[in-house]
Amino acid sequence: MKFELAVLPGDGIGVDVTTEAVKVLQATGERFGHTFNRHHGLVGGIAIDQTGEALPKETLKMCRGAQAVLLGAVGGPKWDDPRARVRPEDGLLALRKGLGLFANLRPVKVFPMLTNSSNLKPEIIEGVDFIFVRELTGGLYFGKPKRQWQTSRGRRAVDSMAYSEQEIERIVRVGFELARGRQKKLVSVDKANVLESSRLWRQVAMEVAEEYPDIELEHMLVDACAMRLIQNPRYLDVVVTENTFGDILTDEASMLAGSMGMLPSASLAGAPREGTSTFGLYEPIHGSAPRRAGLNMANPIAAILSVAMMLRYSLSLTKEAQTIEAAVEQSLNEGYRTYDIMSEDKTKLGTKEMGDLIAGKVGGQ
Ligand code: IPM
Ligand code: MN
């Protein structure tokens, strides 16, 4: 089969890890007889440097014409001036919004051979396997008013955590749908004891729950969830939450898996359904780590696992996705590690070598 894909490496290690992810994608194509036509585009800091915009129109157009988008990371100190007119992150946010990708799935799975790579005790993280459903196009990130201004008594700034019931309903629904295919337990995270937007969130979650009598719904306050994540992470299975809470909690959750370099993500326009292809954007959850860029250090596994998610959700290539996941697992089982998950007696590899190893296994070597 033939597929049209948009590839946006972005900035920093985004470039390093995307190169390896594409390598694995190519190996998958060769093994299973698919052609993945890749269209490369600019987003983030590199796009600002070359075009003045964080998301050039051509990039958005190209993504709209593709079946899926593979993204690296955006940002870096070069573009970090808080007074700048445009920021790399604006490009990513405009892409998510412009493509209607409101559902961000972030699976957190602890590989058995990495339980010693985490800062947490092995007995706490053993068997951890849950998924975050982060709302991605609302809340503080996009709410209006959002501005900074001068008053007679100094500067002020405001961001707005705004949600409509429709926005809440569609994301909570994604949570229920995923829970149906898993442990039938959904945790909805909010701050309903303080925030009005969370009180609406909780009401809507309870209303939607009536349509899912087979699913057990639990409400958890965001501070308690932050605690639960490191106290007893096995308690969680499917967690649905608003944009900012999800951003913060998933960085925390990545530490269970040993490193941010291990976690892939999918941003979709709806709940994924077995056997159907949902348009989506796939990216590792880590950032651009500018200090490690170009040093052949970064862990490409999050990006490679993002390719597997892309094959599964957007291209309906389940067998191919499983092959990539198995190749990653086998490489780890054989003791190969990048610096971020390195431990005693293991073999340290650079970004390229890890990519070659996994691509080789996908190709049947
Ligand atoms: C993420 C990142 C982004 C976010 C940044 C780069 C805008 O941290 O995908 O989690 O905050 O959503
Ligand atoms: Mn983040």
C-alpha cells in the first residue's frame, strides 16, 4: 500500500530523533511492501528563522493533505525571549488547533527491563500500564482573554482556563471509549474544589457517564493525582484531563517509564477505532533538548514508538506497529540503552546506533 505522510522534524533533538523514526518507518515499508511518501515541512524555531512564521501556511496545507503527521520537537534558547513577537511553540499549538487535534493520547508503559532505570522503586512501578487522555485544544493554552498590559500600577497579565461543555464532552467521551477497550475504569482529573471550569468538567463527565454504565468513573483532584502517580501508579488505567493538567502530569508520569525519551504520543481528532484510520499527529512527549542536539545522544525510542502509534491509529497497520514495538522491546531486552536509560552492565548506544539496531530488527535482521 501507498501512504502520504507529513514529516516535521522541528528543532533541537527533534531533528535527531525524527531521522531515526523515519529510518524505522522505511524499514517497515521494505519489510511489509508499503511505500511511505514523506513530505518534509517547517515548524517551530527553524520555521521562524526561514519564513518569519512558526507555522508557515504551506506546512499546514501539507499536513491537511497527508494521512498523518510525524513531528519531532520545537523550541530552543535562541527563540526564548519572552518579548518575542512569535515563538516556536506557537507553531505547534497552531498545528494542533488548525488540524482539530483535541485528543492527545499519552500511553505510559513501564518496560520490565527498565524498572531499574527509574528514580522510583521497582516495586512501585512494576507492571505500570496506563494511558493519559489530555485535552489539547482548549483551556489555558487557548482561552481568551490572554494578554499582558500596562496599568498605572505596573504590568498585569491574564490567561483564561475556558471550556465549553462541547469541548469537555468530546474529550471525556474519548476517555470512556478507551476505557471500554481496557479495564473499564476511567479517572477524570480536575480541580473542582477551586476552579469553575473544573466544576463544569465534572458535571459534564457525570452526564456522559450515564451513556457508559459499564464503565466505572472516578473523579480525582489534580493535586491528588500528582501524588497518586508516584505513590501507586498501578491504580491508574485510563485518565482524562484538561490541557494544562495533562501537560504537567504526563511529564511527571514519564519518570515512571525511566525517561521522557521513552514516551510517544498521538494527537487525534476523535477516539481511535479498531480497523479505521483516524487522522493524527504523532510526536514524542519530550522537548527539543537543545543542549543535546546534534550530539548523537538523544533517545530515539519515543519518536520510534510514535511511528508505531501512527501506523496503528492513522494507517490501520496493526501488524506493522506491533513489529516496531517488538523490535524496541527486543533491543532493550538485549541490554542496549541510550544515555538517559543507561544502567550498570548495559551497552550504551548513540541515537543513530539505536535507530539502526531497531530498524535492523524491523527489517528481520
Ligand atoms: C508538550 C509540550 C508542549 C505543550 C509545548 C512544547 C508547547 O510541552 O507537548 O507537552 O505544552 O503542550
Ligand atoms: Mn509538555
